[in-house]
Amino acid sequence: MIFIYDGECPFCNHFAELLELKSGLSNLEMINGRGNTAQVSSLLGKDHDLDKGAILIKNNEVLQGPMAITWICSQMKNPSDSLLEILRVIFLSDQRSNFLFPLLIWSRRVSLIFKGVSTSLIIKN
């Protein structure tokens, strides 16, 4: 499985670090979409915008945004970090994920604007 995130976003970056170190998901490869656009575009094979959320590639299926986060949270059984456990409980529900995800996207955009970084990162093939 491959998790593609926006490495300039402090929230995305922290979530990816926690997943890598403390989620217990050993078969999850992390890729910073901003730092590896050629690799990401070859993996995806079509246009994707990380402004719509992180991307998960599993078994040739592409999940993005709330679907990706919900699936990842459903796979974490006993994360060794309390924040991951809270996120796991919150994002196990498709309904909660779909309701909260626009707030996460808005928070990401605001943080990138304050950093002076472009909010849109379209991966093109």
C-alpha cells in the first residue's frame, strides 16, 4: 500500500509520521507528493489533486480524501499513539469522515497560505 500526502501541510505531515512510526501498519509506504511528483504521477497514471486530500493506493485501487483516511483508520487495530487512537475512533465512520473532512481540507489550505505555499498540487501524468 502507498500513502501519498502533502509534505508541506503540517497536519498531513504529522499524520503521515504517526502512521509510519506508530500505527502498526507495516506494509504502508509513505510518499510526500510534493517531493516526488514524477514517482507519484507514474503510480497514479492520471490527474489527481492533493488539495482534495491524501491518496491511498491499495491493490491497484485509488482512494482519496475521506475514503483513504477511513480505510487506513479501519486497519489500525492498536496504534501506539493516543492521537492515532482518537483519530481511528473518529474516522472509522464514513459519515463522520465525510462530515469532518471539509474542515480538514480548509485547515490545510489556511496553514499553507500562512506558510506562503501553493494550496493546489495537481499530479499530472
